[in-house]
Amino acid sequence: MADFVNTKMYELGTKKSTIRTIFEFGRKRASEVGEENIYDFSLGNPNVPAPDFIKNAIIDTVNEMDPVALHGYTIAPGDPVARDTIAGSLNKRFGTHFAGKNLFMTAGAAAAITITFKALAEEGDSFIAFAPYFPEYKCFVESVGARLDVVPARCEDFQIDFDSFEKIISKSTKAVIVNSPNNPSGVIYSEETINTLTDMLREKEKEYGHPIFLISDEPYREIAYDGIKVPYLTKYYDNTIVCYSYSKSFSLPGERIGYIVVPDEAADFEKVYGAIAGAGRVLTHVNAPSLFQRVVARCADFPSDISTYEKNGKLLYNGLIEAGFTCVKPQGAFYLFPRALEEDDAKFCEQAKQFDLLLVPGKDFGCPGYFRAAYCIKTETIERSLPIFKKLAALY
Ligand SMILES: Cc1ncc(COP(=O)(O)O)c(C=O)c1O
């Protein structure tokens, strides 16, 4: 019993997430039965190595820059040249009009989201997420003294259930958070979904007489298949704040690099950007990793290599459909979110574990009755897992 430390922090630090527990189980089983006999679909950790242009950019940056400047503090929002370069690249790609002053460099999307929540939240505020959603949102929101309200999933296609949203949005809604391409469903919100959402938000802003922010959590923006375009949300809604990460697009999750975009059109840009700087300060952000600010800026125009994820996604989707599963077709990210073969998704995942198939129950993402399979693993492991999925399905 930890009565001399903060109880909530103690719980957060010691109660393992389901995903971590499953992953650790997998590591233990691998040491018993061999790596090749474990089908671990639990973690969203990119298995594609960081591209060569990243390695070259690291070497060139280290060789070319004065080490005192390179390894020293940058100003809190980030190196001005890096921010200008990334803003220019976004403008070329998405037809936006950002300058460096619209960007705030962060240690990945987790920092970007938490800083944004902290910058906006006041006591009693609510933030809305749409199921299925990234489970960390809850502890990030609660850490800033606000509440996370969840709109139940629209299971036929994992777009947004607007009737439920209408019932949940209220005067205390400070922001809604969207994540597209989505973890865990792999779905990309259509332009129609975005238009309906932003029309509703504008109406509610008028009705309540205060801004409602749209936070776009975008670690998977680049991982979109079949040429599907992921709408750039600042172009649809003025009060949009973008939280981007290079963890998945350039396979750099350990380097902790990303950024926040606050567009000029946001209600009172100076206030929002100032509060983001203040939130970064109290969260002891100081500055995003200095070397990697320069590295990602050098590589800002380079494409992500999504070929492995695209191949894996198709292979697993087709294999699961053939085995009798139902699943919304993957459009992006590197997850599938099929229906579990029994109502209790946790029990189903326990059953799968008997076959050393490691899957994550949907209830962890606010969507019971489903499971998540992360396919950022070796293609060969997916190939070998397909007959095992068939064996599992045959039990039902
Ligand atoms: C939806 C979503 N948001 C945010 C993050 C955090 O990413 P980062 O490594 O950039 O902090 C993840 C990581 O898996 C994610 O899936």
C-alpha cells in the first residue's frame, strides 16, 4: 500500500497495460518454445528499419554542425530552421500556409497530445474520443484534471457514430480527439465523416459560445494504402491542432520526435500557442531532442516506405477472412480489428493464447467484442500464423 506517494501515479506505474502483459507473456513463451513458435500481434512497434536517408542525415548532421550548437538546448518551441523547413514541406504537400511559428517540436505524439491537453484543459472540462481509441488518451486526459468521454464505435465501418456524438457533446466539451488512420481499426475517416464532424463542431461552437478544438493525432498519416488521401484537418476546421509523430512514418519510436501544429486560423493563435509553450514548460519538456529535430527536418520531403505494412495487411486480412473472421478492410496504419469469435473478447484472446497467437482484446480500446492484431511483424510470421488462425476458428 503506497500511502506516502501519489496513489494514482503508483497505480499507473505498476499496473501493467493489457498490451504490455501480453507482450511480456510472449517473451517468456518464446524462451520456452522458441521465437518461431510465437505469433505475437500485440505491439505497435514498427518492424521496418529506419530508412537509409535517416542514417545519412544523422551522419551528415553530426559531421557538419558545430557540436555545441547541435547538442545544446534549442529554444523551447524547437530549432527555428527545423520548424521553417517542416512547415514548408507541409505547405508543399497539403496546400497549407504554415510558417515555423505555427510549429512546436515535441518528443513524439504522446508528448504532443499531453501538452495539448494540458494547454487547453481547465477543471471540469471534457475531451471526447471516438471508440475504438488509443487507450493512453484516458490517462493523458486525466493527468491534466479533465475527463475523457467516449463515443461508442460504429462497428459496421468504424467511421463516427454521430447520433451518439450528439448525445455526448456538451458545454463542457473542450476538444474532440481523432486518430486517422486509426489505431486499432486501421480505418481512415472519409472526407464525408470529416465534413459532418466539422459542421457539427461549428454548430456547437455557436450554440455554446466557446471554441471546441479538434485535436488530430496523426502518427499514422503516412501509412495509408491504395492511394487513399488522408484529409489535412486544418483545411476543414479552423480550431484544429495537429499532433504529429515520426515514430511510425520513419520508424523512430525510440528517438522521441514529433510536433504540434497550431494554425493561424485557430481562435486566438497567440493564446493557444502560448498555452502550449506553458504546458511544455510545466511538463518539463524543455525542448524536443536536438539532433533529431535537425534530422527529421533534413528528411521532411522524403516518403515513408509502407510496402511491408501494405503487404502484411493484405496477407493477414485475406487469411482471416478465409478462416471465417469478419473484419473492416485495412486502409492504413498497421492494425486489423476483427470481430472476436465469442462475445467475451478477453476470453477469446485467452483461447487464442493457447495456440500462442497473441491478440489484444477490443475492450481495451473501448470496443468490446473485437480484437486487435498489430501486423508490423515479419511477413513470414504472418504466413505461418494463418493455419493457426484457422485452427482457432475451427473451435467456434
Ligand atoms: C494513436 C496513437 N497516438 C499516439 C501514439 C504515441 O506515439 P509516439 O511514439 O509518437 O509518442 C501512438 C503510439 O502507438 C498511437 O498509436
